[in-house]
Amino acid sequence: MHSLHPPSDLTALQAPHDVLSFGPFELHLPSRELHNGSARTTLQGQPFEILRMLLERPGSVVTRDQLRQRLWPEGTFVDYEHSLNAAIKRLRTALGDDAQNPRFVETLARRGYRWRASDHPTNGRRVSQPTGNRLLVLPFSMLGGDEDFGNGLTEELIAQLGSRGAEDVRVIARISALTCTGTGQRARQVGESLDVGYLLEGGIRRQDARMRIAVWLVDTHEEVQVWSAIHECDVKDPLATQIDMAARIAQSVVEEVARRTPRERSRSRDASVTAIRGG
């Protein structure tokens, strides 16, 4: 498994049936958190219960009397009409929904409410697929020799990839690599945070004038190595060697990503409507 320490986010430990996914949102039931990408909102008790009831019965009417029974047990004294309207308003605010043109919560006059989203809620966390042809080049490690050579090769490789793969490969700026280097993030976490489908890593070993460069391509979603190569050479002119090695590696990487991209795009389309099922 490729690691850039296990994830610390406790939500990763939740069972699939503890999460309901719909639209861009995930509702985490134990914590009452509504996730929209990296944004998180903790729902108050009444908006949370209303949302949960609606998600349990997509397309069906949830009457105001049913909501009253769930939210205010018998014997509770409250201005029910006002309190329910206020809770619905808070829920719509959390969802970014519009009462006049609702995407999620539809009002049925004098009857109740209905979940009207075209994509019905599913059990499990949504599968997040990074964009297949976006690639991040991580700094090459240097074992023996001058670290400047490794930095120079990394920079040259980014430039070569950018010029050769403009249509097939979208290369992330090098400064973005600095945000994940040394953080202990897993490949999938890097892929999700930077929206990259691949990581390109490498290691350089040098003894006197002899150099061995190993490079590998990692699929961030599957966290597996999908391509690798080894190049050996004698270094007489460091700059010329960097240019030559970067050109060879860039050409191979562009061809590999281009070959895999149609399959990745198909998988992304499938994943956009698929959730990880419990059981």
C-alpha cells in the first residue's frame, strides 16, 4: 500500500449504513454531520430528524402530523406550527435549498413535505473518483550524490510532461506537491485532496559517474502501482542527463496515462452513481 500513516479521520471508521449519500452531500448519522466535500455542518436535533425521516421515505409524503410525533412526543407543550416551520427553514439553509424552487425538500401545502431529489439517498460513503488524467509529480528521492540533481530532474520532468502531454495529462504545479510531502498521507488522500488520478514517484541512486533512476506511477484511487521503469546511465553532463532522462520518462508516462484514461473515465462515470454498500 502506498503511503505518503493510516487516516486519522474517525469518519473513515464508520460502517457504511451509518452514512446516507445524496446529491453532493453525505449525512453521517452518529455525529449528525452533513458533509459537502470538505465542508461540514452539524445539524441540530430537529432539522436532523426531519432530514432523516425524508431520506427514509424518498418520494413519499411525510405529513406534518408524522413530523410532530417524531419531534415532539405526546405531552410536549410547544408552538408546533412555528417550531416546525423554523426547523424546516434551518434544514433548507444547511442544504442550500430554495423553498420556491426546491431541489431536495418540497412543501405540500397543508399536508407535509416530500424528498424530491432525483438521486435517491444510498447507504454508504460516496465513492470519490479523482480526475483520471491529472497527475502530481512528487520530488524524487536521492540516495547518494547531490540532491540538486534530484530536484533538477523533478523540475525538468514536470516541464517535459506539461509540454508533451497537454491533451492527455494535466500536470499539477510543483508547489502543490509540497502540501503533501512528508505529511504521511496515503495516496488516496492525496488524490482526493488535490483531485489527481496519479502520483509519479521516483528514486535516484548514484555511485561515482554511474546513475540508476527508478520511477513508478501510482493510481491514487486503487493505491496500486500501475507502471514502472528503470533507467541507467553514465553522468558526464548533469544538465544533459536530466533533460534526456526526463524526456524518456515523460514520453512513457504520457503514453501510459493516455492508454488508461478512457477506462478511468468510464469507471468515474459509474462511480458517480455508486455508493459502497453495507453488508
